[in-house]
Amino acid sequence: MKKFILLISLTILMFGSCNNKLFSLATQGDNGIKLQDIITNISDTCDLNIIIEDNIAKEKLKEQIKYIKLKNLTLKEFLDFLLSKNGFFYTLKGNTLSIAYIKTKNFKIDYINTTITGSTNFSAKTQDDTGDSNTLETKFDVDFWRDFSVNINKILNAQVDTFYQNPAPIIDKTAGIVTITGTKKQLDRISKYIQELNNRIHKEVLIDVRIYSVKLSKSHQTGINWNTLNITLNGSAPLRSANLVGSTSIFSQGTFNIDGFLNFLATYGQVNSISNPKITTLNNQKAIITVGQTINYSYKTVTTDANGNAVQSDTIDSKFVGILLDITPQISDNNVILMGINPSISSLATTTTTNLNLPPDTYEKKLNTIIRVKDGDTIILGGLITDETKLTQNGVPILKEIPLIKYLFSYKEKISTREELIFVITPHIIRINKKLPVKKAFQLPSLGDL
């Protein structure tokens, strides 16, 4: 005799349909019951056709449940507890109940099939180049589909099932489709992971960057005193600031005033606007801004031909000189932005010649910082100072240009200048799903609309 009791109570006085009935189930004794016995009882009670889609499901239905007690559940709730909670897929269409333990499911991921690799280096030595060096190296190796494949396999293998061995996932990078065959528990974990992944990788950040240079006056050759930055920027001081290598200050949205800030910079010298780019990047993806020039040079290489003879050839290469800024934003669930910011300045050394047959000598200054800000906060980075020396020829107009006698009416003057570079960075989270009024639907959104 079966050791369980199946009770059915009518909620609506209609016969011939289990959709209008409530089910209760309780085990008796210590031997437990088999799922297939319960399903058979349900089939007889509700006049259902039962289809078992795979052999694993057939074997798993023979397993016993030691204890179960369900009370007043609808048919769907009853099947969810019996089948879904025990790792089965099921569908109920009409009077046909299909049960499976293994399914194949397609997942969609919208991401470009691209790989980004690189590194930034900062090193410093003593003047005689014999002391110990201090090196800071930042490497980035972004291969989304490689990392995604590794993570998917880890999730699939997190729970070993003795009944089933998963085939390898099929990842179509071009179409953005991932096909996975697995158990219900595995596919549920994969589905949750991919849903969270899609939510995070599709977030976007608009980064507003302003780059200024201040040609320091003679009375401010040591650079800008950033401790006095809490000037008339709407009467507000920075939320927080740090004066380590250079200066970092953060202003909340609405308290930063660009006109007041430029007036502050003007007290230290002549202010020039170098660039004002706006760049949009996906969450956790690097945005790179460059302002400068590319110096081409050639060098000779020696190779050996098939006969063992040395063959000399010229190789063309190039090196960037100027301002480089790379920013990597990461958006948290509560819309706080973690930003990795790496500005650098490079310039040609005065010993560099115009006919280059070696890589040009350059001076480089870099900063590396990670900052946590809110949407719309403004970050100010300063402290990168460059020195420039120029040799100019002055003298009596016209006479200083006449050959032979020009030396009597002209003289050369060495002029040294110091400039401090300032980066003003404001990130804005782009909310794609935010509905705009009809008039704005055909316009590019302003910063206030984002």
C-alpha cells in the first residue's frame, strides 16, 4: 500500500477540470514516496497524458522523497513544488503534462566581438640613474568573450550531477547568442548570471572632460596652491580633496562653478583651454583621449638572408607626444561611479634632433588615481607641471635681419616658462530607458536630460 494520502478539495463547483481544485499531500510512515507514484496519481485524478522527454527524467522520478506536506495548492503550485523544486522542467498544455530533466536554451548577449590590450608605465630613478627605481605599471587586457566563456563553464561545473555530463556551451560571438544544454538548476544559475551581466555591461557613462593649461606667472612658479580652491564656487568647498602627487578635488553636482574656477586659475597666470571633449563609454570600458602629435622616426635593422649574408633595412616607427588621458568608469548598483583616471604628459627632450634615426627622447609626467564619485560630480586633477625653454632672437627691426651686420643689432634671449595642466572631469550616467517628451525625442539630450 502506498504510504501517502492525496486529498482534493473543490474551490468552485465545476467537475472535469483540475484547474478549479486545490491539492493537499502528506506522507505517512518512514519509507517515503516516489515522485512517479505522485505523478501517476495526479494523472489518474486529472485525466492527464504524461510525457517523459529524457531517460534521466525517467530515472530521477523513481527517487524517493522522505517527507513532504503540502496543503491547499492549485495544480500549478502543486506541480511547481513537486517538479520545479526537484530540478525538473515541465509544461502543462491542455491535458498533456511533459516532464524533462535536461533542456537546451539560447541566451542573447549584445556585445562587440573585440579585444583590448595594453599597459601604462610610470618609473622614476635618481638623477645618476644608479639608484633603485620606483615603477607603477597598469595593465589592461579586456577580452569579454574569453572571460565570459570561462565564467559560464565555472557555473556549469559548480554542481556535479552524476546523472549528466554537460556538453561544451556553443558561443556565437558574431550573433551574440549562447546555446547551453543543462539541468534546470544549471540553466537557472546561467540565466541569473546573464541577466545581471546584461544589466551591467549595457550601462553607459558620458564623460565631460575639460583640459586647461596655466602659464604660471613669475610670482607663482611653484604651481597652484590647491588648498585655496574653496573660493567663490557658489561658496562651496570640495566634498573631499587630496594633495598627494598633484591635487585631486571633488565637487558635488550644482556646487561647481566653471566661471569661478577659471577666475581662480587666472590669479596664477595665463589660462588656455586645450581641449573640451565629451566621450561616451560602456560600463567598465576604457575611454582614451589624446591631444598631441605623432613623431615618426626610422631605424636600421640587420637580418640574415638564406645565404647567411647580412641585409640592412630601414624600419619606420612612431611615438606619440602630448597629452594622454585614459578613464575607466565602473557603475555600481546604486549608481555610484568608481573611476580609474590616468593622465600623462610627454614632451620632446631639447636634445632631440629633427633627423631621427632612433626613438626620440621624451620627458613624461603621469598620475594614477582611483576615485569614487556620484553621478554628476566634478573631479579636478592638477599638479602636472611642465618646463619649457625657448631661445628667441630680439633686436632692432629690419637691421637685425641684414646679413653680416645683424649681429651688431640683435641678441639672443633664453626664455623659460612653467605650465600647470588641469583636468576637469564630470561623469554622467546615461539612462537609456528614461522616457523623454515628444519634442525632445528628435533632439540630442543635454546634460540635464541624462
